[in-house]
Amino acid sequence: MIQQYDKYKQEDHAVWKILFDRQVDNLKDKASAMYINSLNTMSTVLNANQIPDFRRLDDFLLAKTGWSIEVVKGLIPVDDFFELLSNKRFPSSTWLRSRAQLDYLEEPDMFHDIFGHVPLLINEEYSDVMHHIGKLSKTRKYDKAFVQIMERFYWFTIEFGLIKEKEQRKIYGAGIISSFGESKAIYSAEVLVKPFSIYDVVNHDFTKSEMQQEYFEIDSIAQIRDALSYFENMI
Ligand SMILES: [Fe+2]
């Protein structure tokens, strides 16, 4: 499948611009420096002006860290997902929410997949972690308990992870980065944020349909890289 860029209408580009501008402004004091730097670095191919053209994104990503985008219709089976990561392919849908749906989505759209996930792929340390998650999950794909561990790990780090930067709570998880509401909510008193712990994360179930009740905060990307080494040595 490929992105059929010519099919996007003016309205789609206008919705993209609303989402992009609103969230960049909102994330100024909330997103991790790692994310903001990466987004700024990609500004020629990923910006508010128009829906990104995946061919241009691919050229940029391939030159930086060797990633590229695999167009998918929507959510894909977990084995296929990890297989793609093991090949440095990141799955993205090509549809975009409507103006009436700016803040409610049943399935991830292109704004989540691209704005939320793709910028960090040009960060080398993060890119290595993503690649490692894919390779490790793929080699143990017949071990369902292990795959579940990797799914939970991915969920509470890559999708919904927080990071402590200069003693402040910052966001790097793509699910929060791409959500106007959730990126504000993680600063509310009702939200529980725990220091990242392998034990807590792998024993924590999650639902995709509701906002998270608990989040895990890392000190650095090295912490999740070390967790992967731990998983690698698990029997
Ligand atoms: Fe995601």
C-alpha cells in the first residue's frame, strides 16, 4: 500500500494544520527536549503547512537512522507489528480524523502515527531501542508470555511513557504526544505517575479504549535500553 497523496482535500490539509499548530503550542513546556529537537530537525518534511508526503519523510528518515514508513490500514496483529520494527519499518495509517473528531479517536490516525511516533525515530538512541524491541520480539514470537511482556513494555514506554528532564515531568510517549487532552491530563493531581520499574510494567495490564490510570516515568532512554537487555536474558 502507498499513501495516495493526491486524494487529500483542502479540508484534510486544514485539519492537519489545526492539529499540528495546536499541539506544537501545547507541547512547548510539556514534551521532552528529545522530541522537540527531533520535530524541529524534521521541519522541512514534517510541518503544519500540509499533510506530510511519506516519500519525503522516508528520504529524510532513511538518511538519518535508516527507518521508513510502511502504510497500513489501521491496527495490525502484534507479530506483524514487531516484524516491521525489526526491519526498521514503522507502520502508519494514511487517514486523518475529521474536524468534528479532533479530540476523539477509536483508532490511531496519521496524526498519531506520524506526529506522535516519527520524529523520535531520528534520535539514534531511541531508534536503537525501537529496533531492538522489534528484533527481540520477533525472535521470541512463539512465546506468547514473552510477547505480552513486550507489548506491555512498548505500551508504557513508547506509547505512554514519561521522562524526567531537569527534575520536570516531560512526555515522550506517542499516545500522549499526539493527544491534546492527555498531554494536559498527565499534570493533573488525579493521575498516578510511578518511577519506571520493569516489574511494575510487565505486570500491568492495559486497555486501549480508555485513558491510562497510571504512567511510568523514566530517567533516561538508557533505562529502557537496559530493560531490553534484561528481557533479552530472560529464559
Ligand atoms: Fe502508537
